Amino acid sequence: MTLQITDLRVYYRTLAGDVRALDGVTFGLADGEIMGLAGESGCGKSTLGNSLVRIDGRMKYVAGTVTLDGATLPISDNDQMDEFRFTEVSIIPQYAMSAMNPTRKIGRMVGDLLESRGVKFGDMRGELERRLDLVGLGADVLDRYPIELSGGMKQRMVMVLSTLMNPSLLIADEITSALDVTSQRAVAETLVEFRERGFVKAMIVITHDVSILYQIADTLTIMYAGKLAEKAPTRVITDEPRHPYTRLLVSSLPEVGVRFEDRRLTGIPGTPPSLLGPPSGCRFRERCPLAFAKCAQEPPFVEIGPDHSVACWKAD
Amino acid sequence: MTDPLAGGRPLTSETVPQATVAPGAGASAPSAPAARPARQPSETVSRRREVIHFALRGRKILVGAGVLLVLLVIAVAGPFLRPGDPNAFVGPLGAPPSAEYWFGTTTFGQDVFAQFASGLTATFLVGLTGGGIAAFIGMTVGFVAGYRGGVVDDVLNMITNVILVIPTLALLLVVTAYLSARGLFVEAIFIGLTSWPWAARAIRAQTFSLKTREFVDLARISGASSWRVIFREIAPNMSSYLFLTFILLFGGSILIAASLDFIGLGPTEGTSLGLMMYNAVAWSALQLGMWWWFIPPGIGITAIVGALYVMNVGLDEIFNPRLRES
Amino acid sequence: MLQLEGVSKVYRVGAFGGTNLTAVRDVTFSVRTGEVVSLIGESGSGKSTIGKMMLRLLRASEGSITFDGTNIAGLDGEALRSYYRNVQGVFQDPFSSYNPVFKVDHIFDLIRGTYFRDADDVEWSHKVEASLDDVALDPAQVLHKYPHQLSGGQLQRLLVARALLLDTRFLVADEIISMLDASTRIDVLNLLGDLKRRGLGILFITHDLSLGNYISEKTVILSRGRIVEMGTTEKVYGNPLHPYTRTLMSSVPQLHRTWREVDADLAATGADAAGRCVYHAAHPEADGDGAGRIPTGLVETEEGHLVGCFRPYLEGAC
């Protein structure tokens, strides 16, 4: 499978105008690739993830194309997207564990979902139980109500649900943030397992936690203020980042072993620009220690090495 | 946990970087959002502006408020247009509406319009007084039970349940047996004392949920007393809910009063819309085809209560953005 | 400075309060001046409950909490207000900590209303600006704004500034970093480090092990209400003995080290302790406790390093 996103722009409608949450994003995803999408709050990563599945009332599709396996995804048309959801593109939304209807047994909910896709529950039952077993949930979970499960269990249940129809592309939106540290590892490793077993062909894992991405992602994409800052294989991003923002981000993470008295880490001073009327030129200009005159002109997102693209004039 | 642009409990509609988003049934308190980017002041739309923007555009509110305003004008202007005792016998007996008597006259020659205008005033007063008393009791009980919890909560709950379960009609019959002469305010007080339980329950529930918010803890470790916490921290966050509760109690009081009047348990003097209908039925207005006697008060009651409820829905949509059909 | 002795918190739940839910079980530790103690645990471990008990937002069911020798359970009214002059807290969700109806200045006004009634406006604004300076915030940028107009990091720092308006000597920082972005986290953490240098005692409650390692002197690992391991940060991180601590260490995602590498490292250290229960070796009589309750005592395996019973994390421990 291949995913190609070209100049995608999705804005939010607000009373004060359009918030340019996603402002021209271009990249591709190869078969079997787990791509981590990281960045601070408001950078547009969740918008990107959500727009590939469902553009809701507040969002406005402005421009850009998304092609999956050569076919264009009609992301601007909710009805047309219906046939792609769950079968080609699927999402594990943020706070998915709260997404299960608390008044229905889980098995019934799965049945409803499958029926809406025209698949009989009975036909899928065997596969469903195999997958539940794989993630460490017994088949009896289908007879329970969501409230009877712990956070980690619910998350794994939703993961099984979202991948039941073997979508080509899976988007995981902050699926580990609300979990305890021990469940986080189980959930993250389950994602990789899904890819290994071929349930899903490629994934976009959205999170602010770069350390988790280090563990499971093949490539990392860093976003800033609605645009892509850098995309490269994971080790390259963590060991040899080229974009100043990526560099500052990576160096501000306290790893086990670093102590305040020995080496005082620094954050990134300032705040991201408002996306209501974003500044022209490079959006990181205000906070960038390397900013110079040319930064008044927006740097293009160009490839500077094998699979390594950066949007910075100073990157080479 | 870190939902990028959310201001409230995360749902897709809340990933919009709005000024504030208010989740929860009717409460206006945003809750549990995550780290967000800072924005320049010019970009954020203050909550008040947003509320006013939608208020002026909400059809339901405008229609509801409009109807109420018209009726209020009639009530206020009535005594000037038709001075004198509305129950006086002034005109021809049982006359249909005419230029002189806009709503015609009753079997006894009383001016129906004068009665209507006076009845409206009485109805508004009953609503305000009855609703006001119920609101006061309901809020006190609700806040104290919700904030204190424990034994206090259990006791207040018991009281609430008892009042809820008492058959108000039976109680009223007993009261009327003792009070042979009853005015409007006795009726209003009675309604106020018996219709507060649901409000107390609802406010208690909201208070419970707000009490767990961290700003309440912060107020407590700043040395604020319990009352200060309730009135300065919790209540302002429920202001829209309290307002809506009052509107519902207001409308409810009017409806109860009209029903009581209609079955003859209302005030023994004065007029009200319910009394008008009571009299109309008692004197066979329907059979005699005197539609002008019972239709105006009927429409009047329906219009007030209906307008209030419609306004309530409209206001709820404003205070609770998730209900808006955008 | 602040000492917990055998503190427990039991809730009555269920219909008519029939069942008991023990949130905190027999916890004993202390925090000294100029010391940061990390209280590490997952959700449901009772760490927030301990923080709230220290702030007198909850009352301990058993045991005592003493501040400078005085038991705080008996404090009320004026004495309680006095306590809050010295002991303050900052909570997890910056957006929930501010009453959304008011501007952020409200949190300062609350303090002023209780403690500085006589201060005039000029004097007060100087005090506020001095505290804001201490937390590296620009008064012009943060005052007179509504909470939603500021970022999470700014809001958290404002809360610290509020605590500094008083003579705070002890601060309870309950998961104050978890809702912040990576880039702002470190700023707030550094702020805590600076406060530590100034002599404040801090209880740093978190679920994130890497943060604890960065700024704390002592670490307390909490699981299901009881302390399972406790000691100086170097000893606990360097030589984790309790199986729960080891599970935590192996699950924390680290940058530049994969989980597999961490697993291998862990297997190498404390390999002799992993298979047997250190606690049982010191207290063989702890086995056969008829009620099946897990003992809450700790055993000192080396100086400054204490470990609790390994049940239920190790099969056949006893």
C-alpha cells in the first residue's frame, strides 16, 4: 500500500475567522511503515489524523489530495468516505476508551459495527476471538460492559475493533497518553504486533511523547504550527536532527540518568504562533536561535538525505 | 491526555481552538482540557461575546422573549387601558368581541379583556413569587447537600424525597379547609414550598461534580470558608444552569397555579387566567358558545409557559455549545 | 519538616457504606527542608490521596501527619489558615485549577482576601510582580487575562507564584507536569529545582519515572496504597529491588534506549534479588498471615534503601 498526501490544508471555522490548523502538508507513507507524528499542542497532528478519516462540522477542507493505493480518498465528502472507513482507513481516536457505549455489551457493539459494514457477526467471530486472544483479552470480554474493564483493557479492545476489517492505514491518535506506564508498553507493542501480523499495512501514530515513538516507529515526522518541520527515520531524528525545533525538542526531554544538578536541561522559550493569522515566512522564526534574514521567506519541505526531509534554510 | 486544541472533554467538536467550550449537562464550566497554545487576546472571542452573539441570533430565544414581552406589555398597560375593577359588571351580558370590548364580556357583563390583563399580572406575580421561593429553597438545599456530602447530604436528601412524594393536591385540600380566604400570595407560597425538590436534586448533582474540580481545592487551601467557596467559586460556574432552573420553576409555578385555579383551589379573590377558565367552565361558556371567555386565558397560559420553555431550550443551546446545530 | 507516620485512608463505599476501600495503607516517610521527594505510582496507587491529606483536603483515617512537630489533624480555623501559609499545593490540570469565570488574578485575590487584607493596592501589586519574577513570567503578559488565554505552562507557573506569595516552606506538586508539552515541562521542572535550592521542601507526585530522577533526592514507590520501595534516588534507580519497581522501570519509554535494552540492563542488575523476596528473608514470619493481608512494613536492605513485601508481584514469594 502507499499513501501520498499532497499539500493538504484543513482549517477550523471559528467566530473569529479560520484557524489554519493544517496548512500545506505533503508526505508519503510506504507499505509496512509505522510513522510517528509528533509535535506540541496545536501543531496540527490530530487535525491531520482526523482529516484522513472524518472531517466533522467544525473542520473545513480547503485544499490538497490524499491518495491511498493510487485511488483518491474523498476526504471532503463524508458520505463517500463511508465506504473507506474501517475497511481501508481506520482510526483509534483519542480517549477511545470512552468511545464505547456504556450501556451496551461489547459484543453487541461489535456486532452493530460489523453489520453496518455489511458483515455478519457470526462470520467474523472466529477471527475476532483470535485477535482478542492476541492482545491478552479473553473472548469473555464480549459479554462484558465497558465499565467492567480497566483503561488498558478498553484501549486494547478499541484497537481490536478498529483493525478488525484489516484496514490498509491505521491512525492512532494519542492512544497511550491516558494510560499507566505499564499499559502503555503493552499497547505500543500491540501496535507493532498488528503490523507484523499484517492486520494493518501502515500506521500513523500521533503523540506528543517522542520516547514512545522511539520504541515503535520506523520514521518520525515532527510538525510545528500546522506545517511539517522534519521527517526522517527515527534514529536520525533522535540522534542527528537537522531542524532547530527538532533539536530543541529532543534535547529538552529528561531521560533517566540525567539529573538537575549535573546538567540543567532547557526548554524552548516562547509559544507557538497563533494559527488564526499565522505569520508569513517560517513559522518557527520567532523562537528559533538560528533565525536569519532569509527566514522571512517560508522554507520548502525538501529532501536533504535518504528519506530525510526538512523545512529549514539552515538544514544543509 | 494532551488533546491539542481542546477546551473541554475531548470530542471531535472540541478540537476547535475556541475561547471556551462548555461541556456537561447545562453547566457552563469547561473541564479537564489539556495543554494548549497561547493565543493573542485579539484572537480569542470572550465567552460573553460568544453568548451574546448566539443569543441575538437564536430564533428560539427571540421568539420566546418576544411573546413574553408582548404579554408583559398587555399586563402592564391593562389597568391604564381599562381602569377599574376587572370583576365589575360593566357591559352587556355575554357579548362577543367588539370595538369597545375587545375580548367581549362574560355572562355577567364583566370585561374579558380587563380580566385578561389583570389575570396576566396575577399570573406573572405567581410565577415570580412561587418560582422565586422554590428557587431559593432548592438552591440552598442543593448547594449545602452537594458541598457537604455525608450525613448532611443524607438528611437533606430525605427531606427532599419526602416533599417530593407528598401528594400536593391532598395537602392543598387540607390547607384550603383551614384557610377559607386565600390570596394570591398564599397560593404562590404553597407552590414555592412544594415544587423545589427537583431543582434541589439537580443543583446538588452539579455541585457534586464541581466540588471535585481543582479550583475548589485551590480556594480551600487559600483559606476560604465553605460559604465563600459555594457562592464565589461554585455558583458562578453554574450561573447559566441556575438561570435555566429559575425559568423552569417560573413556568412551572404558573402552570401549577393555573391548574389549581381551574379546579377551584385557587385564590378566593382577584383574577387570574386560571380563575377565568374556571369561571368560564362553571358558567357553561363552552356550551353557550362564548369562546371569547375561555380561549384568551387558555392561549395566555399556553403562550407564557410555552414561550418560557422555548426560551429555555434556546438558552440551553447557547450555554451548552454541544447542542447547537451549527 | 513534614512527617507521615502510619498514615492510612479508608473510604466507605457501596450501598449504606458497607464496604471499605483502602486507598492508602500505613504510609511512613518524611520530607526535609530543601529536599524533593518523588512519590511515584500509577493511577489508583493513592499518591494523590496522600497529597490531599498533606493539604488537609482529606482527613487521614489512621496515623498522623506532623508539620514541624504539630499534628495537622487538629488544626481548624485560624490555625489551619496559618498552616496554609507554610504548606501549599499545585495540582495536575492547570485548566481545572482556575475558576473559568474569573481572570487568573483571582487566585492571587483569594490569597489577598485571607492573608493580606491590610495591604494597599500598590504594595500588593509589587508583591505579585515579585512572585511572577521569581517564576520567570512577565506580569504584562499574564495578568488580567482569562485562563483560556494562557498556555498550560504559564498557568502552572502562576500557581507556583501564588504559593510563593505566602511563606511557603513545603509544596505539594501533584502531577503538575503531565498535562504540559515536552518543551514547557522542563521549564516548570527547572523552576522546582530552583525552589529546592531556595530551601523549599517539595513532594513531587508523578507517574513518570524519568522526571523523578531529574530533580528528586528521595524516591518513594507506591503501589495500591502501600510503599513498596523507598530510598535515595540513586539507590532506587540504580538498584531497583521490588518487582513492581522493576516493572515500572522496564515500561517507561526512554529516548535513546529501547525497551529491550532496558530489559537486558534490568536483568543484569539485581539478578539475585529478582527471584526471591528480600522482605521475606528479613521477616519470615510474615508468611501465613491468616487474613491474607500484605504486610506494610519495610526492610532496609542497604543504607538509605528500603523495600516492602513482594506480594502480590512475585509468585510464591513467601
